[in-house]
Amino acid sequence: MRNPHSSKWLAAMENEMRSMSTNLEEIPKGAKTIGYKRVYKSKRDSKGNIERYKARLVAKSFTQKEGIDYTEIFSPVSSKDSFRTIMALVSHYDLELHQVYVKTAFLNGDLYENVFISPKALSQWYLKFDKTIRSFDFKENIEDNSIYTKFKNGKFIFLVLYVDDILLGSSDMNLPLESKNFLSSNFDMKYLGEASYVLGIEIHQDRKKGRYSVHKRKASPVPIVQGNCPKNKYEIDRMKSVLYASAVGSIMYAQVCTRSDLAFITGILGRYQKNLGVEHWIAVKKILRYLQGTKSLENLAVFARNKEPHVNI
């Protein structure tokens, strides 16, 4: 590896292999195997600095056939509506908000058959976590299966699960501590302290004013103009090379999480995924510049404590 950070990438992959060592078996003669690929990715903090180097051994599950090699592989995750609701409750009731990360979460799932490099890890991880957290008297929310609540001696705690990221919001300091200790006894966990950055969303806390602000970090206010579909073959070929769908998806993520002011234009641009014109791509870049120019604190989604829970957007 010629990368200047090769030693860190190598250490990350060695750590990944160690975490998988307890799940390794000899492959029986004639067994069908799945190919794999090594994937390397750096995880950054809210300032864009590299926080840690991650390496994963990923199965090439596209070589399998649904209904033959596997059935269900998907897992529910908490919705952004639930996230905003929890943030409003945390602010209104002045709750503690902590964050926990599950290391190699997918390896914790229980498989009921022999599978060599499994694509079912995601759904099996959720089932294992669900069973474990219920045994600690947490109850699943019927509207969002990745939200759990627990009441004890007049106190309560919320647990929000998003794959391997966990948020704990509680009216009492002891409940998060008990929950973290319980989870650590069942899974390999990393405690990240008070929540400040989760799912690409930066969280600012001002408990004196009784408010939480959340901000999707992503690039001067400009008007949005109506675009036209491509007029000729040249424009069609030109638009094939731009990352329009990816850019609109990123804007949509910001809109769903913290920037509801982008809801209308995101819906408009989303209609032209397959037939975009030059003006649509220009509009996307204008939105990115608008985001860059309006990412100060006064443009965040603010969850404030008041007589009645409310959200200022």
C-alpha cells in the first residue's frame, strides 16, 4: 500500500479480521461461496477532520438470487421524523442526550443456517438487538420499530437505533448509564459522550436557553429558476456524465433532516432524474451554494423549550 496513511488502513483491516475471527469456519467441500471485496473509508467528525479509519470485508451479494440464496435482508432504521420528534422532546423536557456506537454490529446477528459471507447480516443484527433490548424492559414503538422506550420509578429513557448508531435521551442520568452498561455486556460498544454529531447532523446544545439546534453540514442565496428538459442529443449526452441523482439525494437528506426550506425545490428537481436538462443541473449547483451561504446558526432547525413543545424552522 503506497498511501501515506497505509499503516492506519492496514491496522483497520487487521482489526476487522480480528473481529471476524470468532465467526470463521472451514468451508465444506462443494459448498457455494460468495466473493468479497475490501472496502476502506475514513470517518470524519463535524469539522471534516478524519476521526478514524474504517475497513470492511464486504460480500458481493449481487451474485445471489432472491428466494433461492436468501429471503429477507433489510432492517428497519429510525426515520428522520422520529429523530426530529425526539430532539423536540429532549429540548422541551431538558433531557440528557448521549450517543453510543456499536462496533462491527453486523457480526452480532444470529444466523440459523450455514452461510459463507452472508448478505443477511443487517436484518439478523436488528433481530438480535431487538431481542436483547426487550429483555432489559425496553418497549418498541409501534409506529417506528427502531425507537424504544423504558419507564422506571417515574423516570424514562428513549433509545433511537440507526443501524449501529444509538442515541439515548433520558430524564435521569442513571438510566443511560445502566443502559450503556447492559449493552456493553452484550455487544462491543464505544461510548461517544453527549451527542454532538450523528448521521452527518451536527447538534448544538444550549441548556441555559433550553434549546437544541441541529444542522446538516454539507455549499449564497440565489433564486431558483424553472428548468427545461434537454433540447438535443448534445445536451442529453452531456447530462449523462453529471452526478445529478447523487446531488439531489444529498440535498434531499439535508431537507428531510434539518432544512425544510428546501422541500419545494427538492420535489421539483426530483422529477427530472431520467430527463434532466442543463438548467436543472445549474439549479442543483445554485442550491448547493445556497446551503453553503446559509449554514450559520440562525438557519438551523431549533428545538426550543416552551410551555408547549414546538419546532422553529
